[in-house]
Amino acid sequence: MNGDTAAQTPTGTDHTAQGGVGVPVLTDQPSPAVPGPRAPGTEGPAARPAWVRRLARYGYTAPRTAALADRLAPPMPDGPRVTPARVAPSPLLLRLGVPVPQGLWSWLCRWAGWIGPLAVALFAGALRFSGLGQPHAIIFDETYYAKDAYALWHGGYEISWPEGANEQIMAGDEVPYRPEASYVVHPPVGKWIIGAGEQLFGMNPFGWRFAVALLGTLSVLMVARIARRLFRNTLLGCVAGLLLAVDGLHFVLSRSALLDLVVMFWILAAFGFLLLDRDRTRARIAERLGGIADAAAAQRLNLGWRPYRIAAGVCVGLTCATKWSGLYVAAAFGLMTVLWDAGARRLAGAGRPYLGTLVRDAVPAFVSIVVVSAVVYVTSWWGWFASSNLPGRGGYGRDWAVGRSTDYPWIPEGLRALWHYHSTVYDFHTHLSDPHTYQSNPWSWLVLGRPVSFFYESPKQGQAGCTASECAREVLGIGTPLLWWAGVVALAYCLWRWAARRDWRAGAVLCGLAAGYLPWFAYQQRTIFLFYAVAFVPFVVLAVTMLVGALIGPAGASRDRRIIGSTTAGLLVLLIVWNFLFFHPLYTGQTIPMEDWRRRMWFDSWI
């Protein structure tokens, strides 16, 4: 089933807690098998329709309907309030002769929803922090963001750096800081985060990559927990975390001081908070209705205080305050949460759910997502606001509104100056068309048509650990090919699930993907790169995870079906892990013989 109900529907039974996503789908509509509350004394077999009684003679069993609370907010597969205090021993461990004390086994089962994702996150962290300071160089756009981050922490605004600054920094000399403002085209939050690592570990590659690597590791934990909640399955949650841990593009961006991994982190956090809000709100609806669908009450119900949705708005604001691409996330997620509210009201029995949602939910959603994110965005510029507005003494353009006439004198001059600054930045972004060797069209992103080389050297024998006559050393920004190509199939599967089966989970995954991907098609004339796609990598991973669950199949399937499905799913995951290990030297800048490097250049466009 789709993870949104725990009972049978007219098309099958929920088996997500037993290891598979299954086939049946929740449509967020009252099931045709749900006749509503029955009068006392009419629950027996005689109360069933005549056609049901006739079919029962031939073995037909009418589907049982879950309680309203379970249809609105299905229970999680495990946890302190779900898992029994005493859990039966695992038959598999017993067959293998592995004794586990009863108390320990019950504790592990109860906390599996955290233990599994944390284990996967620790694995991801070990990968990302191992050799984080290598290559010991300023790679690709680190030349901008590492230095801008340092300037923000030391003066509150970005500065113009002197010639030779990179060489002095890498030599370990005193950082050549000077308070001359520089024109920058990205908001400050991502650079503040990068600078936090520099404050802890110094102005060196490990320092400016540390915070981004930490966010990359935490995002693996988040996607595991999100997938577990989305699919109501701890195993699938761990699979999702593992797949994100071994995606090459996510891995490379986690080890580089660029802004795009930070954008991805806040998008994922916002999505997770909205999932929490969805479950919390639906549980409250069921509680207020007393477990019985009520059209009038569901239509006018006030959904109350929603802190998780406000937290999502804060995360969307931090996304926008890292890169402007977060604006599309605000629109997409705002629409998604309103549609979720309408679906909850419909499932609770409301006759006109969209009207009820428009009247009671749309404005609070707008405030929670749009207004909150706008406040967070403006606040993120506090360092620029706090700088001097004297000419040449503060952040770039800080003095623009001083003494300048305006038709809006009631707007503070700092905000007017910021607005003007943003208008010039928008013009820059929309007209950036300088050709670049590694630019690519978004049509090619999902199939990894043109990756980005962040760093490249060709050491000779005896140099940088080269043992052949000629070697290559590269950091290549490219996703794990088998994961991304499987993702294309998985996204097609999600489209089918959403369009044909009205599966809300598939719709949620597609919404996250669309928010991070589709807007780039409007800027195909702009110079854009594959590594921007890291913003939607978690949703590709969630799509593949959903496909893996479908391959495993429902627990009620035949033994042969489960064995074949589980073997196929396991083989797919193992192949993706192997593929990551095969390309690992290109993700970490290891010195390898040139022949080995060529073996990994599967297409000419990758060179």
C-alpha cells in the first residue's frame, strides 16, 4: 500500500510494515467500501448487500476498512509507542544460531527506526570526512565561497580580494583581508555556514569544507527518516539513506565548499517538516472527530497551531537565503501542503474539501511558508544591514539610498538599497550567458550528459603518488551513473503511480523533484551546470526507493514472488554501491594510472 493507511482497501492489504511498498494505493478519498457509521445492531452479515452475500459463497471476502484515525495517519512500523515491550525472537537469527538476549532484541526492535538511519549516516560521514582536506587546493568555485565566508565572519559583508590571495592562503600565510566591498550575486546564509568551519579549523581546505560535509552527512540521516515516514517502512528508510550516501554528485558536493549542497539540505529539511506536519495535523483531525467521519465538522474544522509547517517556512527561507532557486521551492511546497490539507478534509468526510481548505487553510499556509520565509530571508542580510552606509565603508551598495529621492519615503533606506541591489543581481542571473567548458543543458542532467570537472591534474611517474608513466587526478562532479539511470525509470514509475493510481507519496516525490529541476528549463540560455541538480538528488533517491519497495512486493505475495522481487531489489542496490566504489577515485581526486581514468570515461562528453 502507499503507506497512508494500515488496513485493507478495495484493492488489497497494507504490507508496508512487513518489507514492501506493495501495489494498493490510498487516494485520500473515502473508500467506496466505507459506508460510514452504521446504526447499532446492523453490523452483522445480514447487513451486507445481497451481492456481497452471493459472492461470499464463492470465497469472496469484502475488504475490512481501517478506522478513520489509521486512514488519516497510519501508525509507524516501529517505535517506543508502537513496538510491543516484548518482541518475539527473529526466526532468521534462530536458524543461524545467533543468540540475542530477549531484552536487547526487544530494545533493538523498538528503536530500529533510529538505529538503522543513524548507522547509515555514520557510514556516510566516514566516507565524507575521510581525506576531506584533499585535494589540498582551492577547487572550482571554492575560490569565491571560501573567501566570501571568511569575509562575512570577519566584517559582515563580502570583500574584494587582492591578486595572489589564493596562493597566499594555500601557502598558510596571513590572510590578505581588506575591507573593500565586493559585488556578489548570492545571498549570505550558505557562506555563513561555510565560514563556521573556517572559524573552527582555520582557513584551509578542511576548514572550509567541514560544515558542508556535516550537512551532507546529516542529509543522509534526514532522507532515511523521511523515507521511513513516507513509506511507513524502516528497511526502505535505510535503503534511501544508503542510496544517498553513495550518490557521487551528493558525495562530491558534500566535500566541496559550494552553495548547492546547502540548498539541498534546507529543501530536504523543509520537506521533512511538512511530512511531520501532515501526520500531526491528520492525527488531530481524527482526534477531534472522535474517529467518525463527519461532513459538517470536517468542512469547518480549524486545524490550529502548526509549528512544523512554520519550521518548514524557516527552512524555505534559509534555502532562498542561500540561493534564489529556493523561491520555486516556496511555491511548490506551499501548494503541496494546501493540497494535503484538502485531502485530509475529504478523507474526513467533507463534501466540499477544497472550499474548506481555501477558506480555512490557504491563508495560514501562505503565512507559514511565504511570509515566514520572507522574514528569514531579509534577516539573513543582517551583516550587510549592520555595515556602514558611508560611501566605501560598508557592504556593496549599502550607501545607494543615502540622500536619494524616492516615491516611497516610508520604506527604510536600508531596504531600498537592498531592493536595488537585488534588481541588479536578478539582471545578472538572467543574462549570464558566457560560455563555459562544463556547462550543460538541463535536458541532459538526469542521464548525466555533461559532468563538471572540479579539479584535474596529470602527474607523471614519481609525482603525487603516480606509479605509471602517466596518471590522472580528478574530482569529477557526476552522480553515480547506475543510480541516476535507475532514477529515470523510477521517476516514470512515480508518474504512473501519481497519475493512474493517485498515490500521494509519488506526488510528493515528484513535487520535490519539480521544485528543484523544472525551473532551470526556463533559463536554458543561461550558463548552468549539472551540479545544480544536487538540489533534487534526494527526491531521485526517494523515487528509486519507492521502486525498490515495489520490486520487493507486498507481504501477502507468494513466496516465489517475494524471493524474486527481493533478490532483484537487493541486486539493484548492490550494483549501485559497486558503481559508486568504481568511480570513487574520481570523486576524491585520487591519483590513478591514465588507463584506469580512461576506463571510467564511459562517454566522450564526460571528458
